[in-house]
Amino acid sequence: MNRFLISVALVALSASPAAAQRLSDTFSLQAAVYFPGVDSRVRVDATNGTTGSVVDFENDLGFDTNRTLPAFMAEWRPGDDWVLNAEYYAIGRENSTTIDRELTVGDTVYPVNASVRSGFDSDIIRFTVGNRFYQTKNFELGAAIGLHGTDFSIFIEGEGAAGGQAGQFQSENRSVFAPLPTIGAFFTWEPAPKLSVNGRVDWLSLTIGEYSGRLVNTEISAAYRIQKNIDIGAMYRFVDYRVRVNRDDWEGEVRYNFNGPAIFVQFGF
């Protein structure tokens, strides 16, 4: 929660406008349900510098590749040119399985056929500031800067070997909040009075202090206004990023990809 509040304080830095915003709306709220496929990989190096295994949470640890998750968005257009946006969504997963290959995670080696329990949680908070530099009656095109903050938390526990002691219960857990700025572009098109089409792309590849990252986020959506102030719609989102962590408590990497459709309802005023 403290990390969330810190991120809220960084809203002035914000990352890419949200989908399905009407050109005539000053403020909008959106609730969506996503159905993405997920691919998540994590590496945790040992404290002595030994490179850890790249753990595929879906293939190595038996996590489901498909998830259903909620997402929430708020957007404000304070003037003719500016768009401010905030969005939140989260994925939380746990599983128990018997591994079929040796995994080195931090200072622990989990042998073949070890029974392990594991978890991978991610909370994503995105803020955006966008400028609409081209506008007509039914179309707009703009650019955005922003902040894509992800709070990762992972754990793996079970019978393993650490410090020369084998056959004991061992637990490795790590958490990190990775705030990554982005640049991007977006458009909104209203081909008919009740129909809107939106698209955006965000991109990042840089190093900031303890983190180096690459992020690609794209989205396309369409919405229909069923009555005054209420839209329903569908969208497709693709997110792919890697975060390299270089901290005292976590030396390693997170690779994260999810993509899939969503449905949403939006209230605009």
C-alpha cells in the first residue's frame, strides 16, 4: 500500500492514455475484465554471485497460462489539449507441484522430483500525461509520457539444499517495485455518433539506478454508447517487458508477458 501511495504522488510523471475515452467526455471511469494468456519467468542469483536458474512459472512450476483479472481506469481531460490517466490491475497466482528439473533459486537448490509450492504476484499501476497535438471533430492524435510501476512478489518453497545442508525445508522469496517511465502515442476516432475506436502504444528501453528495463505495451479497443454516459466495449492488449534487478536483496531478472482480450463498461461525463 505504501508503494501504491508513493506511485500516486508521482502522477505528474505519468504512462499512456486509456482506451475507449469519448472525445466529448471530460471525465471517465472504466471497469474491465481481462482474459489474457500469461508467460512469466524469473531469475534470482545467489548471494555469492552464482547465476540462478531461469524459472518458467508456467512450464517449470505448473502455473495456468490463462487468467481472468479485473482492471480499473480513471481519466480526466482538464482542457482542450491534455489527458491525465490512471489505471490499476493485478495478477496473483499460487501453485504446488513436483518439479522435473533442478532449479537454483537464490541460495537454494531444489532437486529433481522435489515438491515445491510457489507464488507470483504482480500489481501494475500506470499513470499518464498526454497531449493531443492533432484534433478534428471526430479524431484526435496525441503523444504521452508516463510511469508504469509494477510491484512484483515471488516465492518458492520446499525441500532443497542451502549452505551445504540438503533435505531441509527452504524458502526463497523476493519482492521489488519497478517504476519504469514510458513514451507513447495514442488516437481516438469516432466513425459514427455512438461508436468510438481507440488505440495506443507505449515503449521503454533504459536503465534507471537499480533497474534496467524494456517495456512494450499496445492496445486497441472499440466502444458503443448504449445510453447517455454509458459505453460497453471490447479491447485487446499486449504487454511484454523485462526488468533487470541489481539490488542487495535481489540480483536477477523478471520477464513478463501477457496478452489477450477484455470486455469493459465505461461511464463518461
